[in-house]
Amino acid sequence: MVKKILICSDTHANNNYLKEAIAINKPDVVIHAGDFCCNLSVINEMVDYIVAGNNDTQGEEQLYFSLFGVNIFLTHGDRFISYFCNSKENAQRIYDSIITKDLNLIVYGHTHIECVDYVGDVLAINPGSISVPRNRSSRKSYAIITIKNNKIVEKTFEEIIRYL
Ligand SMILES: [Mn+2]
């Protein structure tokens, strides 16, 4: 059983980029880490799991769920992120806020800069922004993870290279 998960964040109402990423990758599950900035019912047609960002007025602040044997904590992260910290320190701050430590993956967003870190054995992925990047390359980014036999076996950052 091989499952492909698309992880995105900070679409900021530019849903066409996510639509494109879904069309290209045909993921089994789509996760959105917040700041969708549109009606929740609209973005819900494209995603399976989503949380509210600091610019959203609808949605859960955090979700904890299991996907194909991988335990995932999803939050936008704005309450814990400091721009004076590097990504590993921010991932640690989010980890420290989580009550349930039976975790394999933390997904967060907010910084619009893609990064991957480990807090102990827990993988922390920020996919960056799929529409409003703030990384040095100005690339619109998202992440794809592959789960096989209850484990994350591959993780990549992808770039939006075609514009609808
Ligand atoms: Mn935000």
C-alpha cells in the first residue's frame, strides 16, 4: 500500500495553484495548514484536513489524526513561531505545545518558507506557501510525502511551475 499525501499551506485565496498541484500529483489525501483566506466550504472541496490560520475566521485551530498508520498533528503555528528563531527551534516550540506525544509528523505553515526538521523522531514539515512565497527563490512551494507500510518513506518539496 503506497499512499501519496499533498501538503500545502497559505493559499491566501489563490486556489488555482492548489487545483493545479492536485491535478498534477493526484494525491490520495490533501492537507492544508491554514491561511486559506476564503470561505471554508470552498476550500473544503479541495482538501481533506484543514486548520484555520491567523487570517481565517472559520475552522479548527489544530487537528490530530492518523493517516495510513502515521500520526499527524496539524496547526498553522502562528501562536508558537518566532521570526527570531530558526525552523528547527520553531518546530520544537510547536512540539512543546502538543499534549499528545504519540506523534510521527507535525505539519504547520505561516512562515511561507518551506522547511523540514526533526524534533527527536518526529518529522516537522512546513510546505511553504503555494501562492505567496517568502523564500529566497520566490518559488511557490508545497510538499509531497509518500507513506508505505505505516511509514513515511519519501518527502519532497514541489514547485508550482505553470500558471493557470
Ligand atoms: Mn499565517
